[in-house]
Amino acid sequence: MDPVPDSTYASPRPDPRGQRSETYLSIRGATRALAAPLSVEDCAIQSMPDASPVKWHLAHTTWFFETFVLVPHQPGYRAFAPEYRVLFNSYYNSVGDRYPRPERGLLSRPGLEEVFAYRRHVDEALLGLLAADRFPAEAGALIELGLHHEQQHQELILTDAKHLLSRNPLKPAYQKQWPLTEIRAREPRWIAFEKGLREVGHSGQEFCFDNETPRHRVWLDAFRIASHPVTHGDFIDFIEDGGYRRPELWLSAGWDAVRAGGWEAPLYWERREDGWQVFTLHGEVPVDRNTPVCHVSFFEAEAFARWASARLPTEAEWEVAARDASRAGNFLESGALHPLALRGAPAEGRLAQAFGDVWEWTRSDYGPYPGYRPAAGAVGEYNGKFMCGQYVLRGGSCVTPAAHVRATYRNFFPPHARWQFSGLRLAREA
Amino acid sequence: MDPVPDSTYASPRPDPRGQRSETYLSIRGATRALAAPLSVEDCAIQSMPDASPVKWHLAHTTWFFETFVLVPHQPGYRAFAPEYRVLFNSYYNSVGDRYPRPERGLLSRPGLEEVFAYRRHVDEALLGLLAADRFPAEAGALIELGLHHEQQHQELILTDAKHLLSRNPLKPAYQKQWPLTEIRAREPRWIAFEKGLREVGHSGQEFCFDNETPRHRVWLDAFRIASHPVTHGDFIDFIEDGGYRRPELWLSAGWDAVRAGGWEAPLYWERREDGWQVFTLHGEVPVDRNTPVCHVSFFEAEAFARWASARLPTEAEWEVAARDASRAGNFLESGALHPLALRGAPAEGRLAQAFGDVWEWTRSDYGPYPGYRPAAGAVGEYNGKFMCGQYVLRGGSCVTPAAHVRATYRNFFPPHARWQFSGLRLAREA
Amino acid sequence: MDPVPDSTYASPRPDPRGQRSETYLSIRGATRALAAPLSVEDCAIQSMPDASPVKWHLAHTTWFFETFVLVPHQPGYRAFAPEYRVLFNSYYNSVGDRYPRPERGLLSRPGLEEVFAYRRHVDEALLGLLAADRFPAEAGALIELGLHHEQQHQELILTDAKHLLSRNPLKPAYQKQWPLTEIRAREPRWIAFEKGLREVGHSGQEFCFDNETPRHRVWLDAFRIASHPVTHGDFIDFIEDGGYRRPELWLSAGWDAVRAGGWEAPLYWERREDGWQVFTLHGEVPVDRNTPVCHVSFFEAEAFARWASARLPTEAEWEVAARDASRAGNFLESGALHPLALRGAPAEGRLAQAFGDVWEWTRSDYGPYPGYRPAAGAVGEYNGKFMCGQYVLRGGSCVTPAAHVRATYRNFFPPHARWQFSGLRLAREA
Amino acid sequence: MDPVPDSTYASPRPDPRGQRSETYLSIRGATRALAAPLSVEDCAIQSMPDASPVKWHLAHTTWFFETFVLVPHQPGYRAFAPEYRVLFNSYYNSVGDRYPRPERGLLSRPGLEEVFAYRRHVDEALLGLLAADRFPAEAGALIELGLHHEQQHQELILTDAKHLLSRNPLKPAYQKQWPLTEIRAREPRWIAFEKGLREVGHSGQEFCFDNETPRHRVWLDAFRIASHPVTHGDFIDFIEDGGYRRPELWLSAGWDAVRAGGWEAPLYWERREDGWQVFTLHGEVPVDRNTPVCHVSFFEAEAFARWASARLPTEAEWEVAARDASRAGNFLESGALHPLALRGAPAEGRLAQAFGDVWEWTRSDYGPYPGYRPAAGAVGEYNGKFMCGQYVLRGGSCVTPAAHVRATYRNFFPPHARWQFSGLRLAREA
């Protein structure tokens, strides 16, 4: 697939000051554009405790700039509404009280229009700050962080809206057009990597989150990794071979999840008379065997790997293997909003579809890198305090902004989570 | 208080055909008017499983006319949207599947505008039916039932919207103006009734629900009943005397509810530095000692009565006592939307404020009258199947349409329910 | 069936002082005898929060005498163990703290032998009190209450032990012998009662619980009541006619219970290849069509009645109808521990099996009689505080001591409870 | 402390055949001895779903030998009771059905005496097999596994019995004598380790569990580790510094656990007027500042480390550091059944109390080593399927048999578990 370059999306790294304003406007505008196909009600409702209303995402990302940039660094800034400090705080204990997460859907007020006004208020003040003569350096780093944060929530807006729409028996589509054409998938090959001492983690001047640091050494035994992600067709084979009925394929906690949730297929699948259908942001469509499987939990990914006599890669293996892969891929900007089949072959010995399409579960729990130190202050709560009970995903998905992801990027979710655009790629011992 | 005659509210009993259309339009219009102060989001959200979104009330009352009147009795009627048959079925098993009650708040679609279109579609068809030459008699009775049903949901719209708004830390008001002036409450007196064989239940040609029939005899020992409902001031005395901390005042299940819910006062009360405040449809205001207490559960009512060395009346006692009381009162039409202090004295030996202001809990569980038979067909599910585990309330409240209530009217809720406009009146042995 | 007179069981009404001691010893001994077939472990375990360990029943009944009789009325009495005051308090808030009910099964200590020692300690002291020269009158009434209380717990010991044993895949029997012979049931007839003003409730000098008072007038319309309880065979017909799959037969809360609990038959039934089996205190046996159905909830009783075009009697109807029935019946003393088929015909116009075999659900919620006043002091918590959300059962069961029950006796349980020996008898309008 | 050599405990490695029988008898006898101070009721009750009744442990360890050794390898073996195959299966799906874990406490039958008979029956058969001429090699490995399994359950018997006894307000002691004398703790020092490529995991012929293999290379940056475990005194300092009230010290999931569980101190602590008391297997005693802290969760260990400006070691760091530490320590055989203060100094540069006293939480989630393969057949379910959502503990505790543990041994529990004898040791970057 050819990623469509789209001027509304941009890398959040703003360098000269004018370019910074452009980047800011571009990313903030992209968020706003994602809400356009949604109704006022679509934006207000919370479909489960794990998800948030779109309106909340729109407000919380704005709160981030207000709380961490404008209040400390813009003298004389007047908060849009003092109550929002509590109302739209996600999880920052250092900022003070916060409104309970499972009740975000109870907030009919402020309404969507008022949230848009809030966004405009903050955008104006922030552009003023960017244009100011004495621009504090620390503010620059926080704006950059805020823009990456905004991009994360762009993905969550689509992910959470999809979940909400899927719960409606009317099966409404986020967007109607469906640009996909069926293409035969290539056979995956195993790509081999030698044993050795490697370095992983982020280095250099480009932006990264604190959890990608420090860069550090890790010993890897020789391993092989699949050239392509597991496809929907592969997963149908697993299902038809009794995958969801055979406890020996599952981790104990995974088997508990299968039985407690009555899982028989990935999230959003429905077995109809004429075969498997799947709910997408385009409404319900037939499952396409040639596209990467999506909306599977860590448990399902891990069980599939066992069934396939393989395993999940560790995050270090993935990072080493993906280092030379093409960054092009099916991201948010393509407008597909669903994993696509690969067009064209990847370069010899390179991973295909490592970036975009689906986040890929790894076998690594989300923990601190050796020597990890959270950032100082409230933003230190951004990543570090979640380092328990979650697993790392890599590579970005079809609803991730292209400029947001990189080889060292660590996404993380609990092992039962299925509402993210999450799939997998297999690995094996050499 | 003087009930304000208001032409937008009317008795649902339509007799000549033209008048029938007028009544229909008037009651349906009143429902629509109740939604006017609410935002699209206010109408979409469900604040707890017991409550429903306002949008759902607007659609479900319409579904009632479509399902029980138009589909069977209007030849050639085209349903607005076939999916609504399931989507807006509340609890009628005979109609087929129904959408789960606790998930009504997940339905961002259809949007509020579409629900209004649904209402217009059904209203037009129903007015056509009313104007038709051959008007089926059975349809007339069902329309009448549908209008009383609509009035019940008018009350629920306000009750449920109040609960939603109360959960918001911004404490938004449904309407801003607050017409209340403080007035000193009269001292309640005990009114005595002789023992004897009485008749209770509905008789005559006027409309009633099936649960008010058959009229039947009941023996009553002599009793006394309070001339006025218990006031907020009375309840503050109870609280200050340790009412919520003394298990000996409570039923066992009531005491469990106190501890499980952390109850320290009626619903919507907050203890502020300057005294008790209460959330109303006008926002948060100080508790007014002279007005009838509201938003108490059966458990609280029953414990208060024990504390006051009295008891709750049975529903037969209430009905006998209220038979001669004035029907005038503070109903929905007054616009107060909150219980008011009494102005003027009631006639000698008559109950004051028996109708309007607050529903009054009785000591009677909600069961079938001797010889009770539910109506035939699906509407037989209207009342009978709920005759278990609930207690009877009488008299209507400040959010009940005035024409909706009567002395034989039986409202019912579980003993822990507090979000209704529910209060109490004391009784004693002679 | 012929009730076997058994000298180990006796009426708790002790009149002359010597006889009082005999009665005391006889009833206390009967309790002890019930534990004999049980192992130490059987007596220690709590199978669900509604049930209590047998060891707890043995201790709590003893605690009752210690707390309400010995401590206040026996000067110089030394408590067996001061901690027991909290440990074995069931629900008396006036006595002070109590150990949480759902955790009664966590108390491995005191062991069963120590509980027996506790019983002996209290028995000795109480016999001393009974033999004393200056015997306080109030103590006499409390001892009488304590003996009736003990008999209630005799029934609960068997009921709760049955539940525990039933949860064990080994299906152990409480006692092995099974004295039942199959007998063909008589056809039930309808027995008619005229309308009129009746008196119900207890009068006279004999012992009764406070909830049976005061005797009061009640108007009854004419009604008919079945001569016999509903049998297991009747209930199989109900099941085979889809009784558990037809929502129109059920109260709304009942239908919720059916689905939540996956109910397909009364408690303890298992569908085996060769037909319905039922777990009894003799182990698992085939369901006998001719015996009264047992272990049904109020919901099941009410739905069965609707299916049979009948209804449950009110408790006043039951009491009026049973007034002249024979008190003989299949009680605890018969040793059958299971409902039996009727032998011999009842007298013309009299109810058969009104007493013993199974408790009969009525349509009446458990509330206060007009003018009801709980007893003064802690024993006032015995009955009154449970008057909410429960339904009245009448007549006693095959595990009730024969001397314990009477026509005015009101038993009560929540509408979903099934582990009691509960059945039903039908009624109809005249 | 001087570990008491005790002939009733032995290493499970049996080599010559006669020695094998001796080892078998010694380890099985030690299990039996642990139950001796417990009453029949103590052995029957399950205090929470995570724990099992002691009776169940006694039966399940026996089931292990019957199912995996006798049934497949002893021709003509007659099962003691066929129902036990399901009843005492812990989690082996390959063996077939299993009785639900949270209901183990419902099994009053078989009684304790019958479980002892079951043990004797299996022991006899197994000794017969060991004495047989043609002894199958595979059986030897399974017996060895079964003996290590038995030792794990020895620890669990004490751990679970302690939890049960602690829930009893009577605070009964497992054993009365209390051999501890107060000793002043040494100051911990930091011991430094150089960076480098290390090998971890088990090698050689000695027994190990499959999860300790394969031995593999791992890169470690330079680190420091504390010479001693964190003490009760250290933990009191943490508490007094607001440790349980400062969210910034906790992982997000840990902070949730603190609030949900109302944690204010480690499990079993009670704040009395005269200071902290702790429930032990000797009853309630004052907290001794000089002994290693015990019964803390991973969350508490991790928060403590952050408060102390340190971190938990990884399991590889721990293993490398403990490799040269003394294996002597306070194990089950000492009879102390509680962590003790150190007597005497450890050798220079060696860890003190690395083995025994308390299991030490590491920062490593419990996952598969590179190249890990579970054992074939049902015993492959022993370890591998639990590799998700748990954290590794190292070193054994005061209730672990001394011969059971080794430097490569990986214990694992969920991060909120506190009822194990779990403590911690600090680490830091170099």
C-alpha cells in the first residue's frame, strides 16, 4: 500500500519557532478532523471502563497543554474553566484530584461545543506563547511531549469510537467508503538473525518517550522471525482447528479469559450464515483472509503462536529485526482505518508491514529498562507507573499517525485487552 | 400552592374524536417540551442501570403507540425503522427480543434528531388513525393507555435527568429560575379514622391501570394519619438525633443499605460548611426546612417513622384517608419541580398535600388485589409481573402531570430506591 | 403417615418447674442428636452465605441461653468464654458487635468438642437456675423463647447440612436407611370457603412469637383452596410443558432469577439418563411423583400456580383454611427427613398435609400485623426487623419438630430462597 | 542462625534404590508431621480462593503420585477411590475434569482420616514399585518430581494454615513455643558486581524444574545489591514516613491495590495501643524490628524500594549475586516458622540470608527463558502455563524445606499476593 502523504498530519518535532506553530496547528487540527464523522452523542458516551468518550479525549489533550505548558510558563494565562483541572486529569496524582475514570461517560456537560471552545482558547494561548520573544526552553520540550501525547489520543479516539459503534445493534459506520481491494497475500518466510550482544532503546536527539531509554546492551541468542504478520486467514485456520477449545494451547490465565468471556474468535467477529463478518470503522464486512489479523489479545496471540509451533518475539528481538524495515506502511493517513494486505514484496531479508497495519504483541512484559529514570515532575507519571502487568506491542497500527511511531517505540496493554488494533508476528529459535 | 392551569398539559381521557386528537397532541407535546432545556448529550447518557436516557424515554413512548396501536390497527402502516421494535422495547416479552436495559446508554444512534423524527412519524400516523372513518374501539383504549404511559415517562424524564445532572461536579441546573419563597410550615395534626369495613380500588368509567382493580372490601382498624407530609426540617432533626447511626431504628435490610451505601442523609444532600445543601433541577440550593422531605427510600421512611414513634400508613389507610382531600397540589405544571411548603390551611379533617409534592411511601408491598386479573395480551405485562419485592407509593409528586394521578393510583418502587421524588406521611394506631 | 411419638422431642412449653427441666433437656438433647450422623468436618463448613455451619448452630443456640437468660438472671454466672459473646451473636445489634455472617465458616476454632463442652457448661448452669428457689419469672419466658429458637435451629441444621452435602460430588447421605414406600397420591379437590370477616393471628396463653400478634380482623372474599399440596409429579408436568422457558408464567424478578441461576428444575434435582433424580438426606434418589414438591422458591411456586390457572393463597386464607386441619403429619420425629405421600384420606372438607412435609409459600409478604409491637429489649430484634422483602410460609416441614408449629406460625424467606423444605398449595377465587 | 539438621527432612534426590525409599518416606512423613498441630477442622477449611484446605494439600500431593506414577507405571494398581481423579486434580487439563478451586473448602468428605488412609494406600504401592525388580526409568524421574512437588506443598500447608488461623478472632497459634531471642541487626552494605555477560539458569545433573532451563547468557550492567534483606524496622520507617499514603511511591496498579484493600501495613499486622503486632504461627507477637520484613506484596516491595532510592534486583542479578552465598539459613527445619535476625556476619562480599527467612521479590516478570520447552505430557502443565502476570521470587523462606531450594529456583506469585512469606532485598545501579 502506498501511504498517502497528507499535509494535515505531521511529525511533532518542531524546530524553528514558526515551523513549531505549523506543526502544532497541523496535529491539533488532525485530532479535530477525526471527530468530524461522529455525532454529538457518539462523542459523549463511554462504552466500557477501559475506553473514554471522544469528547473526553478532545478535552484531556487540551488539558495537557493547559496544565503542563500554559499554567506554569505563560504568565497571566487565564484558565478556560478552573473545574477542568480536576475534570480532565487522566491519572496525574501530582496535579491533584481527578475525576473517576469509569465515570467519564457521565459528564454530559461541558458539551461538545464547549469542548471545542476550550480547544480554541488553549490553541490561541499556546500560539501566543510560541510567538513570544522570551520562549522558555522547558516549554518547548513539554509542547513536543504534548503533541506526541495528542497523537496517542488520535489513535485512541478511533479505537474507542469503534468500540462504541460496535456495541450498537444498528452497526453504524464511522465512514462509509471502503477502499479495499482483495489481494493475494505473499507466503511468509523466516528471516534469521545471528546471536550476539545488541543495543536496544532510543538514542540521538529525536524525540522519544522516557520508557524507550536508556539505550542498553542485551544479549540475544540466534532467532528467526516471520517476514509478515499473521493474517486473518491464518487465524481462521486456528479457529477451525479448535484453537478456542483446546486448553493445552493456552496460558492458564488465557484459558480463564476464554471461558469467562466466551471467546470464540477475535473481538468484533460475528459468525453469520455466510461466514465470518467483522465490525470495522466502515461497518460490518466479511473477514478478508489476506490481511493481518487484528483485535486479538496477548493471550490469543500467544496461543496462536503455540498452535503454530512458534512463539512471540521478545521486544528486543523485534526491535533488532525491525531496525532495517521500511517505515512506510498503512497508517492513519491512508484513511483505510483497517489492516490491509501487502502490495509488492519487501526487500530481501527485511520485515514486511513491521510498521502500521497492526500493533504486534511481543512476549515481553512492560518493565523498566536497566537504568531507567522517569522524567522529573508530573510528566514522570506518564509512563513509569504503568510498568506492571502489561505486555509490550510494537510497530504502530492503521490508526496510528505515521510520524508518531519508530522502531524503539513501546506501546503496552494488559494481556486480555482486545479493543486495540493489535495483531502479531511469529518468531522461532534458530 | 395554587396549581397553574396550563394548556399544554391535559387529562389523557379523550372522548369525542376531535377532542381525542387535541389531547393526544397536548400530551405528546408536553413530553417534547420537557426535553427542551436539555442538551443533546444530556439526553443520550444513562447515569445508572435504574435510570434510562431521556432519548430512550422519548423513543420508547413512541414505540408504545407504534407497537400496540399502529402496527395492529392501522392497515398499511410502515414502521419508521424495523430495528426499533427490539431497540425500544422496555420489558414486553410478548413483543419479542429486547435490548438490555443497562446498555440503553450505549446507543449513540439513533441520534436525538432522528428520535424526534420518529415521534413526528408516529404522531402523523396516529392522528390519521384518529381521523379515520372506521376507528377500531380497541385502539381507543390502547391510545388512552399509551397517553397515561406517556405521562409516567414525563415524570421519569425529569427524575432520570436530575440524577444524571447531579452526578456532574459542575452541578448544572435543568432550569435556572427558582420561584420558591420561604413560608412557615403549619404544625401537622393527627386526623382520626374509625374502624370499619371499607372499599378500596378503582370503580367507575374513568381510566385506571389494571393494578387498581378490582375494587374490594378491606377491614381497617381505627387509625390516625398526619395532616401533612414529613418535612425536610423533621428529617434534619432525625439526622441530628443520630438517625443514620442507630441500627435499632432500622429494618435489617435497611441497615444493610445504610452501611453499604454510606447513607448519611437523603439522596442529593451534601453537607457544606454552612449547612445542608441539596441538588435540585435548579442546581444546588440550601435545604428548606418547611418543605416535604424528598428522595428518601422506603427504608429511610420506615426508620424515620419508628424514630417518631409512629409508622407508615398502609395503602388502604392512605386511600381511605385521601379520598376527600383536595386534588389541587404542586404538580409538574407548576414548574417548581421541587416540593413546596404549604400555603393556606387545608379544610378541617382533610389531608393537606396528599396529591403532588412528593410520592408517599406506604407500608404495603405491591401485590395483586383480591381477584386481580392482568389485561389480556402484551399490555398485561404492564403491571402484574412486577408484583414482588416493591412497595406502594401514593399521591403523585411535583413532577407528575396533575391529570395523571388519582386516589386509587398505585406507584411502586423497590425499598432502596431514592432517586424518585419520594417522601412520607406518618400514621398511628388510634 | 403416622407421626411416631418420640420421647426425645417435646413441646417447649414448660410449666411446673420439674417438667421444665425435662423439656429443656429433651429439646437440647434432640439438637445434639441431629449432629450425630455428621463428621467433624461436616459440622465446620459453611456452604454458602445463607447457610451456617452446624457447629455454629450448636453454639449459637447455646449463646442464646447464656446471653439472654444466664448473664442477666443467674447471679455469679461465669461465661464459658467471653469471646463467644461476639463470635456467636447472629444479628442482635443490642448485644454489641457480631462476627460477620458470611465468615462463620472460617472459624475452625473453637472445635466441635469445645462447642459440645460449651453446651454442657450452659446446660448445667441453666438447670441450676431452673432448680433455684427464687426463679425469676422473666427468665421463664426467655427460656421458653430459647427453646422455640432451638427448635428453629434444629430445622436449619438439617437444611444447611443437606445443602453442604449436596455440593459434594460424592453425594454423601446424612443417613442411609430410606423408609419410603411408593403410594399412589389422591386427587386433590377444591375446598370452598365463604366470604366474611375473619380473625387471624395468635390468641390465648400458649407460646407464640411476637410476629403472630395481635390477633386481628381481616375481610376475606370467598375462595377455594386445594385439599393437597402440589406434588413432584405435578411439577414434572410443569417442567415438561416448558415451565422454566416461558417468561409469561413468571414474575419479572422471578424470570431474572431463572436466567441468572440457570434454573431448570427445583433445587437438588439432576436430570440423569433414566429420569429426574433428587439429592436428599438419604443421598440421591429418583424423584417420586406422589410426594409434595419441595425446595422450590416463591418464584417457582408463583409461576407454577399461574401455569395451573390458580394462585397462591394469602396467609390469612391459609390460616383460616388450616384451622381445622389435622396437626398430625410428617415432621422431624418421623425420621423420614423428606416429604412423604399421603396415606389415608383426610376428613371431608379438611386440608390434607397442611402441617409437616413442606412449608407452603403464601402470596403474602412478611409484614407487621395491624397494631404489631416487637418485644422489648434485645429479643425485640428476633422478628420485627426482618419485615421487608420476604414472603410468608406456613405449616412446617418434614424437618420441623412437631411441637414447634401451629396454624398461626409465620415462617418467612426471600422469594429466591430454595434450600428450605418449601413447597406450595394452590388457591383460586370462588 | 544455625540450621538444625533434622533427619525427618531430606533432599528429594534418590539415587540408589534403597536410599530412594528412605527419601520418599522421609519427605512424605514430614508432610504428615506438619498437620499434627492442626485440628480436623483446621485441615478442612478454605480461608480464601487463593488458599487450599490442608486436607486438600495432603490429598493432592498423594494424587500426584497416584496419577503420574502408579496408574501408568504400576501394573495392576487399584486406585484408592476413582472419584479422587477429578476431586484432587489441581489444574492439569490433560488429566481431565477437575473440581473447581474456590470450592475445595466445600468437601467435608472425604474426611481427614480417610485422606490419611489414602496416603498410606499410595505410599505402600509406591514403596512396592520402588522395590520391584523391573523399575521403569521414567517413573524414577516422576517420583523425584513428585517429591519436589510435595515439598512445595509443605510450604503451602503452613502458608495457608497461617492465613486461616489469622482470620479467627481467637488468634490461635499453630505452635505455642517461640524460640526467638532479640538480636541487633547488622547494617546492610552494598555489594558491587561488575558488568558483563553472565550465564543464568540451571545446569548439571541435579534436579531442577523445567522453568529453570535452559541455562543461557544474559548481559548485565554493573549493579550493587544489599548485603541483607529489608527488615521490619526498615518497613516501619517507611510506614511512618507516609509510605502507604503517597501515590508517587507506587506503581499505578499498586496504588489501586492499596486503596481497594485499605492496606496500611504488611499482611497480618495490627496496630495496637502499644505498637505494631503481627500474627505468626505462634500467635500474635510484637513486630521485631531486626528481622526481615515478611508478607509484603510485589507492589509494597517495589514502593519501598522507590522510597529508599533503590530498586528491586532483576532475577538474573539476584542469581548472579547469590551464587556464592551460604546455603545455610532459617528454613522449615529450624522450627522457627518466622524470619529471624541474623546471627554472625556473612563472609566479606557475600550476601547474608539469601536463602531461607523470606522469599525475595525480584523486578522480573515470570516468563520463559530463551529456548524454554515445557516437559512433555501432563507434567508439562506444571510451570509453563503460568508464565503471565506473575513476578519471580528467589531464595526460599522460613517455611521452605532446606533441601528444596537452590540459586536457580524460580518461585512466582501475582504482584498483589501477600500471604506467602515474601520480603525483599534492595539493588541499585553501580
